[in-house]
Amino acid sequence: MTASRHASLRKGQQTRAAIVNAALEQAARAGLEGLTIGALAEQMHMSKSGVFAHFGSREDLQIAVLKAYEQRFIDEVLKPSLRQVRGLPRLLAILNHWLERTVIEAALGCIWISGASEYDDRPGAVRDELVSMVQGWQREISRAIGQSIREGHLREDTDVNDLVFGIYGVILVLHHDSRLMRSAEALPRARRAIDRLLQQFARVPLPRPDALPQHHAA
């Protein structure tokens, strides 16, 4: 590959990434259905055809936004937690990062949660991608719970699916009370709710919910 060809490809990749970042911001405010090529073109100081040159369709752009969102979620919630030892310490770290990110996104807009409302009854590639991502994250939580059982931190009779269901319910209520109700008590209540869920199955002492280390997503 010639140097000029390599530079052209690199510039194209950078432009595409910049468009996706702008689209992420737009989707956080207006939802995936609120994404418009015209608004993106104006923000990027590009023509509509220039934006379309990087994506085959609006649907492709929406899926690219979902993938970028998922990567940010993994980088900010999962990867830092993997520094903790397997079992309850890692599970608690994941949940703590997730709780804190949810509060931040309640102010900025959560693409997964808004997308669930937009696409819950709309079949198609965007819905399929969103469902796959949520299922993937639920598997990560299930894996962390399973490790906690194998390490002897949670009881062997722990129903993993029920626990994931309960945790997800707390997250959704946290987003609701933070975003709609503007409740300052939403996060501490969510911490206590998670603690009560885990206490049902714990074989080792849990730290107090208010004693968990505080993190702040970038």
C-alpha cells in the first residue's frame, strides 16, 4: 500500500470516528430515531453525501452508534472492574461502576434504555443489535455472579437469572428516579437495594453500601 493510500484510509477512519462521536451525542439527547444526517452534516461541516459516504444507510449509522456506545460502556464499567479478584470483589466493582454510570447517563441520556423504548416493538437490524448487546451484558453479569458462587462468596443455590433480573430492575428504577424524578436519593437507594439482593445469597460479609469506593466515569 502506498503512503498516500495509507494516509487516505487513515483520514477516512478518523472522519468516520468523528461522525460516530457526534452521532453518539445526538442520540443521547434525541434517541437513535432522532439521528438525522442533516444535523450531523451541519455539525461536522460536511455535505449530507459526505456523511453518507461513510455509512451505507441511516440504519448502518445507528448500528455504528450502538457499537461505539457498547465499547464505551465496556471501557468504563467492565474493564476497570477486571482489576479486582474474581468473585464478590469483582462483582461489586462491576455493579458499583454500573450504578455510577447510570446516574451520569440519566443526565446525559442512555442510548440502551432509550433504545429499548424506541425499538421494543420495531423489528429490524437496529433492534436485533440492541437486543444482542443487552444479552451480552447480562451474560457478563451472570459470569461475575457465577464466579462469586464458585469462589464460595455466594451460596450454591443462588438463582443467577433471578439475581440478574433483580439487578437490572434496580438499574432501570435508578435511571427513572434520577432522570424523571430528579431524586438526589436515587443512587443511595439503589446501592441499598443491590445490597439487599446480594445479602440474600451471600456467604461472606458484604461491605456497607455507603462504604464502597466511589468512581467517576470519564
